[in-house]
Amino acid sequence: MVLAGKHDAKEVVHLVYWAKEGKENTEATLEAALQYARERGINSIVVASSTGATAEKFIGCGKKVVCVTYQAGFKEPGKLTMKPETRERLQQAGIDVLATTHLMAGLDRALRYKFQGIYPSEIMAYTLRMFGQGVKVCVEVAGMALDAGLIPHGEEIVAVAGSGRGADTAVVMVPAHSQYFFDTKIKEIICKPREFEHH
């Protein structure tokens, strides 16, 4: 389903809804994200990629690409989910790889694990999940990339994420540093699943 509406006198914006979430939307999501970035002159793309497979699809795209992956210990203590050879391949291709504490987890998650409560950053994450897991992850990884100094402050970027494996969501946004999180601006949704589970 494609909806079109006037953005201004010269631009038409297309919002794409995938029938359902999932990695089968990856190729079309990346194509939509790149097309948008090229048409609008956006230079930076931030992509969530746990293994690096989705990020590898951006090799040679002509944009500044940052891959944000799981922190060490996310699945197994002391270990990254991305293989060292994949990380090296991405970096040799000019894609920065960031593995760091998740913006909406960190110490709040430690409190939840220890005391079984719910804490502010998790409430924020669940609120964003009302738009789908991909929108929440887009906001999160863009903020992480900005905090790491890997994308410019105050500029529109395209963020790409998914609902598990692959990608099914792309948004245009201006991320804010974590201490100013509520200054984040989601400008447009390029694509997202219409039907999705709450993760």
C-alpha cells in the first residue's frame, strides 16, 4: 500500500506499509531508504544489524553508513553477536560499526532483571513500540550513533531497523543526544509494517 501526499509544492512523499513485519521486507526497505536519502540529499544512514548481514547490503551505496549492533554480552557474556570477520569487512568498506549499551536499556534493564520493576527508559521504549519494533529501534540506534560521534549533530538522517532479523522500517529523523532525548524529531516514516507484534 502506498500513500502519497503533498509535502510542499515540489515534493511528493510516499509512505509504504508492508503487509506484515519481517525480514522478507529487507530488500524493499533498504531500496526505499536509499532512494529517499538520494532524492533528498541526506548523507547519513544508520542501520541496526545484529550480525552485520543487513548492513553489508549498504556496501558501495555512496552514503555515510553506520551499523549499530548489539553490545557485548547481549546474548552471551563477553561476546559480540557480530563475527569479527564481518565487522572487519564492514569497516574496510567504510561502514562504521558501533557496539555499545542500548540507549533504552542499560542500567534500567539491570534494575528490571534484579527487582522485576518497570523503569522510565523501558516505558519510553514500549511507547515507541506502539508504532512497531522497527520505529523504536530506529530512534534508539540513531541516538546511539549520535552519542558516539559517528553522525553529525542536528542533521536529518535515515534510520533503518527491523522487528528481529532483517529490516522492515525506515524513518527520517533528527536524533538528539541521550541527555536531550526528547529533542529527537521523527520527521517522516518511509516504510513500516502495518501489522506487527509487540516485542
